[in-house]
Amino acid sequence: MLTRPASDEFAPYYERYVAAVPEGHPLDLLQQQRDEVWELVASVPSEKERHRYAEGKWSVREVLGHMADAERVFGHRAHRIARGDATPLPGFDENAYVAASWFDVHPLAVWAEDFGRARALTLHLFEHLPAEAFARRGTASGYGVSVRALLYICLGHAAHHLGVLRTRYLAD
């Protein structure tokens, strides 16, 4: 079983994401979380898809689009590091990504499908890595990170945003 990464395997910023991952096999959790996204999206009335809980905050559609963007970034990092690529990987500005997106133009179901496809690729990658690849380390956003940590970051990042959607956007 894959164990939770040690604190020296990721940047301090990601501690909250790693800590948010529940006990269980992380590959099973990846699939369960993908299903959880679909369930949540199915419960969102169409009139709430562009809802922002405060001025300057992302809409529900933008949050889900961001989740798909981040899934791709974290998965790409994991893929490169797992393959032994020692090239330092840059960070990404999630606010700039959302600002340049078209998330509010398309229905939420489009972004749920997008996240689902990105998550399917993430799951496929991690399911087919040899055990030793999870311990490989590289650099992303100026910090050392392991492939195993990136798996947990994917899970924790999505868990964080699912929680925000439930508590700040959809709680009524």
C-alpha cells in the first residue's frame, strides 16, 4: 500500500492538501473522488452554476474548471518526475489560468466531464507506475516533491475544493 508522504516530500504550502486525504488506498480514493465530483455536480441547480459566494471569488463553474487545470498540472509533474526527468518544473498561476479561461461560458457538466477525463489520466498514470517510481523526486515551483506526494496533492487539492463548494457555494 502507498503510504502518506513525509513532510520533506513536498512544499509546506501543500501540507493542508496532504493532510486532507482520508485513510485508504490512494488509487481507490482517486476513483471515489471522481465519482464524488459527479454526484456534487448533479446536485447543483443550473441557476447556481455562476454563483460566487463573494465579490472577486470564482464561480462554481470556475472552481470546477480550476480543479481540472490543477489535476493536469499535478499529473504532468508526476509523469515527468516518475520518468526520471530532472528538469525543474515551473509553478502555475491559478488565478491567471481562470482569468484566461472560458469556464463560465459552458455548463457545469462540461467541466465535470473535463475533470473526470483529467482524473482518469491521473489514475491511469499512477495505476501503471512501478513501485519505485513513487519515491522519485524532482523540483516543482522551486521545491522538492516526490511522485507519491503529487498523488496525495491531487487528492487533497480536489478534496479542498469539494469542501469549499459544499460549504461556501452550495450550503443553503
